[in-house]
Amino acid sequence: MSVDETLGEPVPSTEVPAEELPSTVRYIGSMAWVREPLDDAVRGRRRVIAPPSTATIGTPAHGAKAALKAELDQPNTVFMMGDNPALPKMPERPTLGDFFRLRFDAFSTSHMLQSAKIAKDRGLDENVVMACLLHDIAVAGLISSDHGYWGAQLLAPYVDEEVAWAVEKHEALRYFADESVGYSYPEAYIRYFGEDYDPPEYIHREHEAARKHRWYMTSRLVTINDIYSFDPAAEVRFEEFEDIVGRNFRQPAEGLGFDGSPVAHMWRTMIWPNNFL
């Protein structure tokens, strides 16, 4: 067990010992593997974890599916379905806090918590604080590409429309300076993407449209309070925002993923991220 320094909660290790990786998939490391029988595994079976196409297409891992399927020829071997014993088990009715504690990676969690704390300490409106707290929720638990749009969809049934809009539009606004409010193009992006990077045309269009919207400043404040080089030693806890979340997040009684909303399946995907189907 290890301790998540951001949340102060013990979480099981997600490291996979090399000896648990069969030779057929060893070369792709943690992108795909066969989980050998563990004490807490379902019926003691070997379980094959197949990587999703969105995360692997265009990489060597995408070609591993045939090799992984061949693993099923071995006795007592099945594809991973249901709870992965390498992950903390989610409650029956998961809350937003449960996802922060049990599913979101520590790096992204710390980033969002620090961004929200900066906004809160500056006395900004609770919609801005919420947008900062949730702006990278898709990166933290689902998918990085176009994460503003994925994040806005995840949140739309549960937050004020302005919050979801701000999360979506920060996807484009972060690439464009607005010196009138003190926002410059992040130096980190030069390192990440290169000096000559130019976002695609749809991002340019989204930026121009967002600049004319009545909620422009809400989303712009997300980028202003976003932190592109943050302190890894800083400790900000989700509990600091529980009152704000309680007032501004419509937690379903059935639990996120089980309320029948149009995005429930996306929350379930984060509960069981390694399911084959």
C-alpha cells in the first residue's frame, strides 16, 4: 500500500511486477498485461486487460490485442471484467469525492485542487472555483485528448451551465493570450509542444466565439488560475471544498454512474476502466 499525499488516503499500488507480464505482452509494459491470480482475484483466474483503442491506436500497444486474445488459450484465463483488484473498490453509490480519492491520478488531482485553492483564496465566485476544481476532470480519470469537451459533458447534468461551459471553453482559451487580464501563453506549452505549435482551426474558432460570450471571463479565470508549473509538495485536500461542492454539485442519490443520466456510462467507465466490454 502507498499513501496519496494529496488526499491522505491509503491506496493500493498500481505497479505491475515484471514477472506478472507474460512474454507476449512484456514489450508494451503497463499499457496491457495479464494479471496473474492474486488472493483477491475473482475465482483465482488470470485476467487479461486489453488497452482501449483511443489510448493505443498509433502506438505499438495497439497491435497487442491479438497477443492478448491468445492468452485466453491458457487454462483459467479470462478478460478483465468488473473490479480490478489493483484498484481501490468504489462505494455502491459513488460521490464526486470518491472519484477524487479513488480514481483520479494524484498528479491531476493535486493540479485541480491547487488551481481551485488559488481561485478560492482570491475570493472569486463559487462558479469559478468549481470550474477550476473540475477543469481537468477528464484528464484525471478518462481521456486527455479534447479533455475540455469530455469534462464538460461529464459535468453537465450536475453543475450550473456556466461551470460546464467554462470547463469546455478553457480547452481553447488556454492557447491564446489575453494581456488585458494578465494571461500570457504558458511557457510550459513551449516545452510541451514546441515553439512552432499552432492549435487546429476548430480551436481558433472556439476561441473567437468564446471571447464574445457572456461567460467568457468565467472560463478565462480558469486559465488564469490554472497552474502550469505547480508545487508538487503543496498539500490541498478535497475536504477544503466540500461546502462549495455541496452547494454547487448535484450529487445523484443513486451515485455517479447509476442515475440514468446521459453521461452515466462515462462515470461507470472510470469505475471499471479495465473492462474488456
